[in-house]
Amino acid sequence: MANFCENCGMPLNGNTTCQNCGTKVKGTEAASAAAVQIAPTQIIPESETEKQTEGILFTAEQKLKKLEQEILEDGTQGARIDRNRILSMISYMGILCVVPFFLSSKDEFTMFHAKQGLALFIAGAVLSLAAGILHLRWIISIGRLVLAVLGILNAYQGKKIPLPVIGKYIK
């Protein structure tokens, strides 16, 4: 059985001095099993508890700021407002690609995705008309769907990656 410090109640783990408060143990022999079975409850004053809580919260805020900074250094737009991310994802949903032009025309991230979505919509419409003649419209639809999903994922993740095939032509 572990011995406990008479002063603070912390386990001694066979030491002759308490690691927590520095109190020396009376005698080096182990306490009897009947004398020490449960560590006494340590009462922490409210002011100490508040200080510990404030310290934890302060540390959490520092870690959050550090994480946000790492995200920004990583090349992603992780600190963007959720509204702009949602508008960016809407850009890839057919005719809704025009919505971000009206609601968030000053945000560079949203405009990037709005232009990509508009290009996808126009290219898809033109190719669907042309493919309708050859009865291959379903191939164009699958391609549009794949490119739209890629664009939505990039917008959700806060990345400005051009779409394959058509993205390189958009400035």
C-alpha cells in the first residue's frame, strides 16, 4: 500500500520526502495498513481554483491561436468566416454560382470559387448541348458532378485549388 503525506495527502511512493509539498516523512518505516488506506481529501481554496481555471482557459486560448496560425501558414484559408465558405460551396451548385457575386463580391476566397463555379456551369451547359446531339449527355453530367464535388470539398477545406481541366483558364 502507498503511504500518503500527512501535510498535503499526496502519495509518497516510497519516498522519504513528499514530492508535492516537501514535507519529510516521520520515520522511514512504512505506515501500518490500518493507519493509511485512503488519501485525505485536499481542500483547495476558491481563489486557487479560480486561478487554476483561468490558467487553463488562458492556455487553451493560446493553443487555439497557435493552431489558427499554423492553419494559415499551411496555405489553407482556415480562418475564413463560415458564411464565405458556405457561399463558396454554393458556387458549384449550378445556376446558384451567381449568388456569391451579389453577396460577397469583395472576398477574394469566395470570388475565386464563384468564378470556378460559373466556368463549370457555362462549360457544362455548352458541352451538354453539344453532347445532346450525340446522345452522350450523361458523360458530361458525370464529369460536371465530379468537378462540382471537388470544388465543394476545396471550398469546405478552405483551399484555393483550381478545378482540373477548366480551372486553369479562369483568372
